Amino acid sequence: MKDLTEIDLEWKIGLAQKGDGELLAELIRSDEPIKPILREFLADVVAGKIKLAVPVLRTRSYIAKSGRWLREKAVVRAVRVKMRDAGKERDKFLRTKLTRIWCGVYGTTPNDVEDYQRHSRRITPIPKPTAKPRKLRKK
């Protein structure tokens, strides 16, 4: 069975074959020893056995996509949790106040949060707290 590092390495090699080699380049530049699977992949690339896809734009890379809306998403989730806990999920004044507070915490602006909400297709629903477990009846 493969360990997690091998699976991660295969995933990075797959990204590099599709034209997004930033993560693999970081791994090669690091001080870690090169694993045999990576050494074999690099040898095949140099020998011409593997043709890599045209590099993707920097804005389309996995790193750029994953970090784009992190702060704004955290603000939206925090505001939704606080409003749900307060029982006022539709109070605009409270939402605005909480958004400003959490924007200060996460280092973003209310306008960026609004842009995130406008551009995100689906906001992951926050699961409601589960009810207390029922006691079993004694027979």
C-alpha cells in the first residue's frame, strides 16, 4: 500500500504533466532527497520519453487558485456561524457589523467579501448542530 508522501508525489507529477509544475519545482528545489519515482520521471522528461503540456498561466496554477479567496471565505463562514448561533440569520445590521469585525481579523475588506460572494457559485452550507441524543427507554 502506498503511503501519503507517494500519493502526494504522484499528484504533483500529474499536475506537472498537465502544465502546472510549480509544486513539483518547489519539491525539487527543497533540501529533501529525491525519491526514486521522481528521479525516474525527471529522467524520462530529459530523455524525451514524456512530453509535458504547455505551462499554464501563473494565475491558473493550483497554488494561485487555492489561495485566491481563502480570507474572504473564512469571513463568510465566521459570520454565518455567529448569525446562526445568535438566531438572527436574516438581520442585515448584524451581518454588516460582523462582516466588518471579521474582515479586521482576517485582513480583508467588506468589498472583497462581497466580490467573493458574488463570484462563488456555491457556498458550503454550515451543518446545524446536532440535537442531544435521545435517551433509550428501558424495557
